[in-house]
Amino acid sequence: MENNTESCERRIYYVYSHFAPDTKICMYLPCRYFLSDLDKGGLYFTKRKGFIDIRENELPIGILFPISAVGENVPPQQVDNKETQRRIELFRKYSSCGELLTSCWTLREEENYFMWYVYAHKFGVRIMTTIERLVTSIRTNDYEVYCGKIMYSNRFDLNHLEPNLFTKQTYYSDEREFRFFLLPTNDMVKEEDEDGLSIPFDWNALEPEVLLSPFLAKSCLSEKLQELESRYNFLKNVKPSKIKIKL
């Protein structure tokens, strides 16, 4: 799969997989995170190392550096110094990629009970927008955007770093994830937050469609949403989930 570079309203972003810019994407997140982002005028990106999939934050060391038998009765094995150095460099890349600022979305347009329960922590919202609108809503030149569809496999590609940035284990395949990474544009960018960073973001340019969790009554958020409506017109069109649950 080849990488492409595309321009979106003067912003350069790198594409790992082919897609239409107007492709719809959704994110499920807890209410407190959503309201915090709106208050700050930002979008929080989590560092990749904080994800639960083992592929996100550590290498398969046993595969990358297989154990060699040693002992008096074992013939000496020739060491391939060039291959060893290649694997060490790969290890260094993987160590740093855990720091990449990451935002995870789904290509599933239909509501999903599992995602409500797990990613919105039940009491949350789902926001829907497009890939293009998300890229153009970022309001900082400190980062470039690298994005693509997630592939699902239980095998590691130890020859290249990039495929592993966009690969998860197969039992996550129902998520149909589309992922965004932020790559610093200069060495002066410093991220003080250990877990992630809130990036300057124009929510009005994003124009998201907002759904409330089926576990949440709109009245629980109405007062806070009304406070923010003067800044964000899209909040006037917040809709309840179509999933019916006995509360």
C-alpha cells in the first residue's frame, strides 16, 4: 500500500490508505471529555502508548530478537551484525512512536451499542463529521496530519514501521477504525502532558452531528449545552440516540 500526500485548504496531510475526503467518520466519547474540548476550543489527542491493544505500545521482542541457544554443546552461531543493527533501529522507532498524538474514529455510520458502552463510558456523545472537515478544523501549524484506515491482523511486519501504526489485532475489526496521527513539524514542539495534548481546534468548522448516548437523558446535559450554544450553533441540533434501552 503506497502513501500519498494530499492538500486540504492549504494544509498538507499524509494518507496511508485511499479514501474520499467527504467520507463520514464518528467518535464516541464521554460527556466530560466532549464538554471539556468545547470549553477549551480544542480536540484532545491521546498518546498512542496509552491504548489497550498490545500492538500500540510495545514490540514483540521475542520475535524481533529471538533467543539463541548457548552452551558448551551448542555450535557457535554467526552473528549478522547488519541485521541486528536494523532491528535495533526498528526498536528505537517503535519506542518513540508510542508518543505519537493519536485520534481514533470509526467508519461505521450506524450506531453501535458496544461503542456506546465502551468508548463513551455509557454517559457520552457520538460526533459525526468528515475526514476533510476534521483535517481543516485543526488550528495549529506545529503538526502535520498522517491518517489512514486501520488494517486488522495478528501478524507483525518487522520490516517496516508504518504498517504497524495502522494495524490492530483482528478481534478489534468490528470497530472499522480510521486513525489520525500528529507529526511535529519542528523540534521545538514540547508536550508537557504525559497522556496526550489538547490541540487548538475549530469546532464550528467541524460542524459535527451530535447524538446523545442511549443511557443519557438530554435533560442531563441541557443546561451545559445551552451555555455553549452561543459559541457552537451545531449544539442546537443535538439529537437523542435511536437505540432504546430500559434505564
